[in-house]
Amino acid sequence: MAVDVHQRVPLRGVKWRRLFQYVYPYRGRLLLAVLALMASSSIGLLLPLAVRWLVDTIASAASSMILDRVALALLGVFILQMAFNFTQSYFITYVGERAIADLRIEVYTHLQKLSLAFFNERRVGELTSRVTNDVTLIQSVTTNSVASLLQNIITFIGSFAMMLQLSWRLTTVTLLLIPLLIALGIYFGRKLRNLSTEVQDRLAEATSVLEETIAGVRIVQSFAREPYEVKRFSTAIEQAFSSSMQRTKTRSKFVPLVSFFGFSALVVVLWFGGRQVLNQTMSLGDLVAFLLFAAAIAGSLGTFTGLYSQLQEALGATARVFDILDTEPDIRDNSNAPALPPIIGDVKFNNVSFAYSPSGTSILHNIKLHAAPGEVLALVGPSGSGKTTLVNLIPRFYDVSAGSITIDGYDIRDVRVRSLRSQIGIVPQETLLFSGTVGDNIRYGNLNATTEQIIAAAQAANAHDFIESFPDGYDTVVGERGVKLSGGQRQRIAIARALLKDPRILILDEATSAMDSESEGLVQEALERLMQDRTTFVIAHRLSTIKNASRIAVIEQGRVVELGTHTELLAQGGVYARLYSLQFDVTPNSTLAEC
């Protein structure tokens, strides 16, 4: 079952120490940024006092010389603050980007270690979102939000202290108005946060429709379902629009209310402070400075509310990312496991049984098979009988539930996975090419291959001629998943890739299915070259392609029910003979004569 990317993850499991370990290696730069931030914030607290000095100077100075000096001093303070702000911004950004890059690499590296079972239970879009969007949200927690929090704490405490020093009476009046603003912020902040989450969920649903229809555009067009998909996407977008307007309506109420009460508080402070100025118990400069400090406190309170929302969102993202990092791979090397030495390809299934989960239904039951070095063992049987599952156990995409698989006498669970898979080649039914060039895709089989080796592999795979017919030859970009090539061309490139790898064990999973006769002939010829002197497992529904296999194993409901050569199995008149007669529209009694 796919896991919903928008599911709520408990935040109590997030460990702050673990989160900030990604910042720790860059603590020197972070410390420099924090010192610059503290200096900048401290200078910011001096600015209202400097303005007070300027106002009082204007009110009392007899000449402009003192005013000029004050103005120049203020300009110098601004320049100094600008330098500190630049230092803070640059190093905070550096630390954040560097830490996030490290986290992304760690998550991606960990994903590469996880088994197929993990990916079978999750959507590609979910994992992509975690590596990109969720990790980006974490950046605000590890750097920017922390810096903003520290800056606003300094501003809040410093401003409050200066307000008390300037006028404790006016500070008391101001404090009576702050709780109302806080209450408004909390009330509307919660509503806006919930509505923002709803908007994101609606947009995610629309994005899901978009991804599905673009990926399956051929199916959409073949069924002429464009109007249906347009309606489905439009409905999702309209729902997102409706939620967005609800959020806008709430915000439209919130901002005017806060502005009204904020300006009302300003009027009260001006009225009360103005009376003190008129009574000469407070200077005009003190009143202006007090107002600037009060504005700084109001700004800090607003920032704290925003930071709280960001923190909740980022902590959810952190929990989701750590959920990936905490997922242990099902397939892993045993401690001190040796590398599998170069093999000759003697493969044995020793009473192998398999289920996808400990409590699940068994897919394979007591499989006993032996493929000798260089032998071609074909696997046939009805769809869902367990053929692909069986060959997926050889490279340890999954581990057996019971029994064992040995290669040259080595239990594959006792050797390093990488050394095992490096000696196994797979040509699947659905060939996946990466969105690079033809040459890059072939070189994937051996990253150190020379151009001559790549061309030789392509020639052996019957791919060289069509590659050379492209204007850019081996530098031709194949497009995402090889979309610019035909099925037969993609398959031959996959065969060339496998040839370049030069594996001792080869797995062919329906490698010639769904092809025209000409492409199938070219692919089959290339496969015969690839199979030479290799232990080969062939899965095929078209029995005509496996007549010459060394032996054929018939799999039915997860069991080997028949084993022998093509001729032997036809003579038995069992499952294989029945399948053969159905495919070639012949009676079981006539199959031997035709062979």
C-alpha cells in the first residue's frame, strides 16, 4: 500500500541534536554569522536612541554643525550595520545550503541501499518530495529560523528594556494593548495554518492528477479520455482555488483587524506620550525613540507567530525525512561478509520458499533447481505463477523465506551484495534507459569502457547500424526513459549494456515480448550472442523462443511441476504440452510430430 506523502508524522520523535548535527561541521562559519547577527541586532537597538539624539539636537541646537556631526555619525552606524548584515546573511546562507546539500546526499545514498520491498510500498512522487521539498523546509529550521529567532529575542528584550528606561508609565500602557494583539495573532494564525495545509493538500491532489496523466498520456489519448482528464484536473484545481479563497478571506479579516488595533495602540501611545511631552516630563526625542522601540517589539511578536508556524511545518518535514533514514534495508551484508570471487555460474535453489512478508502468503514453495555453468534454463508457466519472483531472488532483490540459493557453493546471503550483483546481468521486459546519450546508456554496463568496447558491444547487440543512422550517432540523447527510441532499439541497447558488463549469470525476463517480427529476430540474434558461455535464466511466454534451452522448468502456483527438455516435456503430455498446444493451436498428440 502506498504511503501518503501528506500523512501527519508525530513530531515528538524529532531529535533536535540529530537535526543540528548537519550544521555542526560548519560551526565556525555559523558562530561568525551569529556574532555578526548579535552585533547587527545590538546596533539596531541603538538606532532609536540615535534618532532621539537627532530629534533633540534639532530641537535645541543653535547651529547646523552639531546636526551635521550627528547625521554623519548615524550614517557611519548604518554602514557598520550593513557590513554585519552582509556577513550574517552570507554565512547563514552558506551553512544552510551546505547542510541541506549534505542531507540530500545522505538521504539519496540511503535510498540506494534500500531493497525493492521499500520502493514497492511507496510512490515515486512521495520519495521525490521528501528529498526535495521536505529537505528544503528543514533548512529554515537549521539556519534561517534559528537566526531570525535569535535576532528577534535580542530585539524584543533590548527594546523592552529601553522602553522601561525611557518611560515606565508609557511601557505599562503599551503592555495593556499587547495581549489583545497576541490573542488575535494566535486565533487567526491557527486558522490560517489549517487553511494553508488544506490548500497544499488540494494542490497535491491536482499535481497527482497532472503526473499521472502526463506519464500515461498514450493511454489517455488511446482511450480518447482527454475531456475526462481535463475535467478531473479542473475539479482538483477548483477545489484548491476554493480553499485558497477561504484562506484569503481569513487573511483579509486578519490584516485589517491587526492594523486597526495596532494603529489604535499607536494613537493611545502618541496621546499619552504627547501629554507627557507637553507636561515636560518627557522629551520629544524620548517619545520618538519609544515609538520606534514599540514598533520593534510589535515586529518581533509578529515574527514569533510566523516562526511558530514555520517550525511546525518544518518539524513535520524533518520527521518524514528521518523516517527514510531510519528505515533499515531488508537486504544487507553480514558483518565481515567476504566478496564473491569470480564465478563460473553454478546456481542451485535448495528447497527455496518465499513470501513478501513474514505473515504473507507464500509465493514460492520448496523450489529445487540446479543450473549448471553455461546452461540455459527456461522458466515457463501461467502469469502469476512466480517466475519473475524466482529470478529476483538470484541477485538478492529479496531474500528467501526458507531454504537457500548458492552460486558456486557460496550461499548468496553470506557474500557481499555488490560483489554478487556485479556478476549478474539482467535484460528485463520493460527496458529502462536513462535520459543521457546512447553511448552513456551502454557504458552503464562498465563505466571504464573505452569507445571501441562500446561500439563492439553495440555491434554484437545488432544496435550499431541504427545508432550510426542517427545524426549524432552514439551522442544521440535518448530522452526520458528512452522515449525517442522504439522498443526493439531500447532492448538492443540494453543487451549491449549487458554485454559490456560481461556477467557470468544472465537473467532474461520476457526480453522479446511485444515486438514486431523484424525487431524480435534482431533481438533474439543478439540475445543468443549474449547467452554464449553464460548461465542463463530465461522467462518467456512465447514457447517458440525457448525450444533450444538446455532445460525448461514449468512453474505453476509457485512450484516446479515439470522439468526437462522441450522434447521431453512434450512427450510427458502435461502442463507444458498443454501450454504449447494452446499457443500453436495444435493437439497434444501432434506436438511431438511437429518437433
